[in-house]
Amino acid sequence: MNGTENTPGLEAFATRAAAARRAHAALEKAGGLISLTEIAERWGVGKQTVRNHYERREGFPEPVATHGRTDLWLTAEIEHWRATPRRRGRPPKSPAT
């Protein structure tokens, strides 16, 4: 063996590792991931309040990943949504058709 037999496998591994490093850097730049429970704790509200925002409020970010049964959001997207002014109260009802 001269060591070149594994080169394609090593090159593929190096490519995947570089992509993972770039993805990790982008995730860190976005503030990482945050769960519904962590959002509720950060905002000082109950988990159901956050769940209601997710289910009923227009523009609430979609989860970007899951870990087990836990949805995860980009922290930067959640903080941006929270900081964006919006009308208070219940969202308008959809017109009946």
C-alpha cells in the first residue's frame, strides 16, 4: 500500500469537514439555535404564549431544525421577530369564504 488508495475517501471527508465548519460558523454568527422553552424563558412568558405566536402570528419564524422532538429556531431570527413592531392584540380573522 502506498497510501493513495484512501485519498478519495479522505478528500470527501475533508470536503464535508470544511462544509461543517462553514455551517457552524454561520450558525454561531446567527446566535446559535434556541428551543421554544428557551424562547419562553428569555421573553419571560410561558411556553404556550410562544407556541401561540408560532401558530397564530404572521411572520413568526419557522423552526430550522429539530433535535428529537424539540423544534429549534435561529436565535437571530427569533430576536429580530421579537424586536419588529407589530399591532398588538389578536391577529385579524381570515374572511369567511
